[in-house]
Amino acid sequence: MAETVTLTIDDRQITAPKEMVVIEAARRAGIEIPYYCYHPYLSIAGNCRMCLVEIEKAPKLQIACSIEVTEGMVVHTGSKNVLDARAGVMELLLINHPLDCPICDQAGECRLQEYSLAHGSGTSRFEHEKHHGRKNVDLGRHIVFDEERCIKCTRCVRFCDEVSKTGELALLNRGDETIIGVFPGHRLDNAYSGNTVDICPVGALTLKEFRFRSRVWFLEQTPSICPGCARGCNVTVWAREDRIYRFTPRENPEVNKVWMCDEGRLSYLPLVARERLLEPLMDGEPVRLQDAVDRAANLLGGVGERAPRVGVVASPRATLEDLALLRRLCEATSATDGIPRFERGEDDDLLIRKDKTPNLAGARLLGFERPAAEVLREAAEGKIDVLYVMDEDLFSPAADSDEGDLARRAARKVRALIVHASFRDRVPSQAAVVLPAAVYGEYEGTYINFEGRAQRVRASMRRAGRSRTHLAILSAVAQRAGWGEWAREPSDVWKEAQALAAPLSGIGYDDVGTDGVMITGKGESG
Amino acid sequence: MISEKTQKKIESIASKLPQRAAAMLSALRLIQDEIGHVPPEEREWLAGKLGVSPAAVEAVLSFYTLFRREPEGKYTIWVCSTLPCALRGCELLMDHLRHALGIREGETSPDRRITLKRAECLGGCDRAPVVQVGEDYHDVLLDLSLGTAKVSFERVEALLEKLT
Amino acid sequence: MSEPILLANIGEPDSQTLEKYRSSGGYEGLRRAISDMSPADVVEEVKKSGLRGRGGAGFPTGVKWGFVPKDSSKPRYFICNADESEPGTFKDRLLMEQDPHAVLEGIIIGSYAIGAREAFLYIRGEFADSYRAMAAAIDEAKHASLLGMKILGSSYSLEIHLFRGAGAYICGEETGLMESIEGKRGHPRLKPPFPAAVGLFGCPTNINNVETVANVPLILRKGAPWYAEIGCERNTGPKLYCLSGHVKRPGVYEAPLGVRLHDLIYEHAGGMWRQGLKLKAVIPGGSSTPVLRADESDIDMDFDSVAKAGSLLGSAGVIVMDETACMVDSLLNILKFYAHESCGQCTPCREGCNWLVKIVRSIEDGKGKSADIDLVENVAGNIMGKTICPLGDAVAMPAQSFVRKFRHEFEEHVRLKGCPLKGAH
């Protein structure tokens, strides 16, 4: 336990850890001190001067973002001096700031707008020509910059220096001509550039993929997990009318702090761009769901003199709960199983993992360890009759491993191919049954990241067309195949997963919570 | 690209300092002394040399008034215009130079010989109004013999003539 | 006028050479410090002398040296701030050009006192002559074993790095200067931490002005009691005053701290440059210090007396203005300087300086309203004390003092829709 000190902020006694800055101590006590440049995960710049507070015995106002608490310190955040200083800073920030709020994409989440209301005077005494800067500067692959709106808080610069460590941005020129910029001919292109947009307190940096798509107040926010890689960055999913508009990182000090990579941030785009499979197919023709499920059950169930040899290919992109039911299917059919890898690039020092799936650790926990290639090879060699594939991307022509190739060969060879598919584009024509699966954003469940942290992924949309969650599909197949009534609610299936995976014992479905829970070790020791 | 000699000089400065980046200002000055300004290619080279990002070099280059990102005239005349010089008639001097050179502040003469710039206090207030050309300060460009501020055209002309 | 002490060598032929400097007792202070005294003794001696920093703030030098921790595992650095840039100030340039060894000896003694093995001399970029003189002095001193390894045969060694600025007033601010040495923009740092604890390259650092260090050899050579006799109470020692503007003989003049300002103007600098014209205003300590009207300007020029008169001794850059000077135009000039030199880092200074320029320019151009006069004071108040570094105060103090003390001239500009003194030169 860190040493603590006791101080007084606005007549309230507060205990805070030594070395904590006043702004954080106040925040913990529910006292908001306004700021622009301060950011808990970046170095202290102290340049916006919005957080000036009065500290007794100090000769002048002090910035709450940089002054550390001391024993007996007495702080006033609402005295006349403080309020006047804040109004003064607000007025100065606005003299060269354009009044283009109606067409500014930051509207709704602009600190300048918010604080103007709370701390500004409502009028400006500035009667001169404002500075003019370039608008719509194409700063990087994902980033657009509006010079006029920039308040030089340098959060973006510090991010590139301290977090992404790519150093593309700098303050250029000086005085009131100071501006954020890049080296001539260079661009703000790093794997994490989108974070600069999140931390920009005004509308100076905006994301190409989101700007002008929607006003933020129309969007519903759901706390969830990025499906883009094995890190499992905590995100907020912003959706409206069954469509995801953006991901933003959600704070989790243990996983991603407050950051996420650009690839993950934009990983929802294919969900919008690819053509969804909205109905079941049999031999390429649309059918009723019930018929498709019947056929799948028949193929798997071994109606006839001998049971088929079944091969199952799981998906590390499915939830832990999905995979628990798939494990049961394997048991019911005495199937041989495997799991594909979707790997690209290398792990980096910050967040990015080369494993581009969110739940490989969860799959392993449920025994899906064998490489999919082994199952596929057996299938291609005629040793498997029915191949059950949970993720049509296995057949992706883009897959650079030999799995894609093997999968296509296996598809041609087996007697029957059953596929859960969300999109039309990669479904092999040979599939006997294609079951339309819900996509990310339409289901709830658990991912376990590469460190062994179970995290909750949540639904923010209704399922499209006649698609069903993996859980629903699997339990329907089980029922038709006569394997019994399987649970289809994630919280119920969790219990089945616990029975299958010792490390989960003692952890309830709801224990996973918003911040996730580490599971590795717990089960082993217990 | 700058000469090997200058490259070596920069390396030698950087290697003697507690941090290599501390050679930044000296290196930019050396590059500028050789080329006349600091072109983008040299900026990137220097960034690599000192272990900083190119943007960090740009940040420094654009901060200090003595550094040039673009070519200028062979000589830059800096006319000090801060209060002590203003009180002693620097605007008259500036007017005269503009007229004599046929250019405005910040511009370079068509023959690329002279760039005219306004300086903030050069710390030569004892010689006000003072101008700096290259490394040297020049004073007494005003004729004070009559006790009034009056530009000594002859002295200005003599100075300009030296700048060939 | 008393016998010069700091400027004793200046004006003599070859004053910048080691030979000449030594012939009048140069480096005796260093010899005494290194052979007879511990670093702590030197700090004590300087404390006893009462020497206060000549860079502007007037902080006791010995006390400042005492702040540098003795037990740090990191190297300690000594910096001499020769980025003389405050308008109206040109004394350090004179010292460096003509008495570089005095500056150098002071740096070596100071470095010894705080236990620094490396010192940095940061010279304003425009001062080429100062740079050349200091570089030559360093060479000479090295050859004479006054600098480098085992100084004067002792176990003490010191390396000096010579730095040149590149055109930025703000690098005269101590932490801006450190950033500049580190190869960055001269952005002043937040304090705390203070340089004595976390300074150059993150190490304990002491920084002193050129004139301050040039006093140190005298103190060591002649003793603190001798030094403390010069000047007045709590304001000891000789001082260099820079006279500029509407005086007959602009220049650097030496006098003990506490000299009468009118003696400086009328005796040393020969009075008003144009006969028959009267004194209107004086800025006593460089353009950032509050202006004084003629009727309040006959004061003692020491740190405490000038403060009592409502201004600051600052860098002792005395800018003199006669009746022909327009106070609105003069303020505009000062404001333009600070707007140009604002580093742009923090909001009040970055945005406020140029706003002030715009308001005062409109008054000077005859487009001002009477509300604009109050606005100047008010905007200045929104800058004062609210910035990262003292540049905010440096722009606010002249703005407020010019308006308060010469309000009638501002009002006249508004009434007449223009400047009544335009073209009065």
C-alpha cells in the first residue's frame, strides 16, 4: 500500500496516495477540475492552463495536473480567482478558434464546447481577425487535421513520442503561429494513429472512417472487446440501427490502458462491407432453417448402419461458450477436431498480437489444440466423411497458410461439408449445409486473451436476417440429432464450459464483469 | 549533401556531449553555414545522426529565427526594431533599406544578394539603431551630428556596397 | 563616479587576453578556491558576500549554489546563461567580448563549488564576437592548466561546452535554455521540479547569469567582507547598468548597487540626447519591467528600492524615453517583441500576447475605443501569473504599467483617432 497524505479540497478532507497529482485526487473525490492537455497516460505538459487552482500558501495559482498532493495541503477549485482564471483561459482559447461547431465532427464530445458552457463568459471581447489555418489536411491514412481548431494541447504529439514511439508529430513554428505538424512529405501513419483522434479534446484530429458518418449522440454505446487480435483490447462499440459506426478504446489498465491499434479500431468495417449470409443454404439453395438443421443433424447423427467419421474445425474467433457446445458436438460424434490459426505479422511491444483472433486461449482451454491442418489433411485424404466447419474464413483464398488450400481440397473430398457462415463471399460451393451465423456485435459471450484474461464481449445489434448465434445453431442441431436439450444462453453454457475446463471453476459468468478476470492459474491451483 | 568534413565535425560534437541530441543546434548551424540553409535531406540525415525523429528536427528548425528552411540571399540584413532601436529611428533606417534595395521585409533582392529582415532586440542597444549583417553588428547608420535622427545615406550605401 | 571594479579591465588594450587578465590578479580567486578552500567553503564565501543574481531575479547566488544536492548519484552541471536577450540589455555581451576570462574564472569557481565536472556556456546566437572571445579564452585557459584535467595541479577537473543559441529570447529562461542545450525547442519546463534537483539532462544543475559569475572571481580574490562593503544593505557589489533610448551616450556603466537612476541618466549617459527635451518615462530593468513616469524615476537602483518603487531592477536595462516618445507606440513595440518571442507552449501567452498587440495597434492606429484601454489591462491580467514561465509576466507588466501610468495618452489616441506624436522624431 502506497503512503497516503490527507489534504483538503473545497472544504472536504481527502486521503490520496503520495505523489498523486491534485487533479486525480480531486477526481477521486468527485470534484471535477477542467482540463485539456492533461492525460493520465501521457506525460504532464501543463500547457493549457485550464486546471489552475488556488493552493493556500502558494504565491499564485497552480496547475492541478502537475502539483502533487502534500500533507495538509488546502486546495480551492471554485474560488473567484480560479473561476476568473478559467474564464480567461477559455476566452483566450477561443479567440483564434473557428466558430464552426455546427459542421464540426467533434460536436457532442468537444471539451471546448462543454467547458464554454460551464466556464466561459458566453461572449468574446475579441474583435479582430482570427487566425486562419488549413482545413481538411490529409495527415495520414486515417487522420484528417484541421489546423484552426487545434488548441496545441500536444496530447497527440506526446502520444506519438511516448506511446506509439513513432515521433511523427511535433509542434512547429512558435508564438501564436505554433501548429502541430509532420516532417515535410511525411505522414501520421503508425499502427496506432487513431488514438490521436480519441485524445484530441477538440475537432482538430478526426478519423476518416468515422467523420461525418454520424453525430455521436445518435449512437448507442456498448462496452465490449475488440475481436481483432489476441490482446482483446477493451472497447466501446458505437452502434445505431444494427450497424456499428466505430470502436473506441475503453480504459482497462491491465489490458490496453486506453489505447487500441488502428487495425482493431477498424475491424468492424468488414462487418459492414461484406455481404451477409442471411439465410441457410443447402447445396447452394436457400432453405428453411429447420430443414438445414435437420440435414446437418442427419449427416452428423449417423442414421443408418454406421456412424460417419466426423471432423470438426473450431474457430478461435468464436466465444468460449460457442466452443463449449462445439466440444460437446465433438464428443457426441466422436469427432476428430482441430483449430486454425489466423496469424499475421509479429507481436509488437505495445498491443498488437500476431494471432489475429480473440479467443485462441479459450479454444485451447476447451481442448481445441490440434492444428486444423491435420484434420483437413485427413479429410482431403478421404479419412473423414463429414466435415463440420465453424468459420467460413477457413476457406478464404487470402489465407496465406496452407490451411486455405487444404480446406478447399477437403471440401471437395468429403461426403458432406457443414459450415457456419456469416458472409456469402467465402462459402465453398461444395457445402451441403450452410448455417447463417451471427457476427461480432450480434452475440454475447466470453473471450480469453493471450494472457489468460476472460473478458465479456457484448451484443450491440440485432441478428441480421435469419442468422443465429453459434450457440443457437449448435443446440438446434443437438436437439434434432437426439443428443438432448443443450443450453443456448451464454450464462448457462458457461456452466458447461466450467465442467469442461478446470481453470474456470469458481468463476461465475458474471464475475467476468466489465474489466475481465484472470483465469490462468486459478483452476490449476484449485 | 554536406561535406564529409562537416559530417565528421558534427559526429565529433555529438560524441562529446552527455546526449547526442544536444548537438542539434550546433549541427544545424554547421549545415547552414555550409549550404546557406538546412534542406530537408540534411534534416533527415541529422535526425538519424542524433537519434531523433525527423519531426523533432523540424520542430527545432522552425523555432529558432536564425535557422533557414529556405535559401536566402548571400547576405541577410537584420534591422533591429525593438524599443531602444525604435526610439532612435530604426524605422527610418528600415524605410531607407527597403527603398535602396527595392524589396520588402522578408524578401530577397532579385540578384539573390541581400535578404532584408526585421530583428527583435539584437542586444546592441548601445549602437542603436543597429543592424546585423552575417555575424557582424553595424552601428552609427544614423547621422546624429545634428542631434536629430537622420539616416546617413552615405553610410548605408557604403555598407551595402561592401556586400558583394 | 566611483572606480570601476567589474569593468576595470575593459577598454584596456588586449583586455581579453589571459596575460592581461592575469596581470591584474586574474585567476587568483580560482587558485585560492581550489588550493585553500573546500567547495563548501566557496559556497559559504559567496553567501557571505551577499551577491545576488544579476540575471533579473536577484536571488542570492551562494544560497542557490547550496541547493544543488551534494549526494546525488548523477552528474551535476553548471550552466552560465549568456543568452542575453532582454530588450535594453547588453552588459553580458560587453563582459564576454572584453573580459572573457573573468566570466570563465567565475564559471570554473562556481563549477568547483557545486561539484560539477562539466559546465555549459550558452551564448546568444547573434553574439558572434562574444562566442569568438569566449572560445579563445577557453583555449588559453586549457593551455595554462586553468581548465580541463587537474586544474592548477589539483584533483579537480572541468570540461566546458560552448553552446550558441539560434535566435530565441525564451532560451534566456533557465529551463528553456536547458531544453535548448538538449537539442529541443526552448520550451520552459514546469516547476517543480527545480533545476537544482532535476535540470539539464535530468541532472542537478545550477545556472547563473554572465554578470553574476563575473563577480565571483572578485569575491574569491578580495574576500567576501571587501565585496559586501560595496553597494548598500542586502544589495551588495558592483552592478552594470545598460543605458539606452533617448540618452546622449547609450552604453554600459558600472556603479555600486543603489546608484541613483538620475545619476545614471544625467551623468553617466550624458542626459537627454536632444537638448531641451524632457524626460518622460524610464523602464528601469529591461523591457519586461514596469515603466516609471519621470516624476517617480529618481530612485535608488538596487533590487529592493526599485521593487519598492513599483518596478523591478531586472537586468538593469534602463530604457529612457523623452517627450517625443509615444507611450502607446512604445508599448506596442514591446508587446510585438514578446508576441514574437512567445514560445507558443501555453495558452495565455500564446494567444494573449498577440491579442494585446492587436488591441494596442488599433489604439495607435486611431481605431481604438475607450473600452479597449481597460481591455488591455484585463487581458494582461489574464496572462499575469498564469503561464508556465515568466514571459507571461514580462508581457503583462509593461502592458498594465503603461496603461496605468499613461492612461491619458491612450485616451488621447482614442479621442483624436490617431497618434498625436507620429513623426515627432
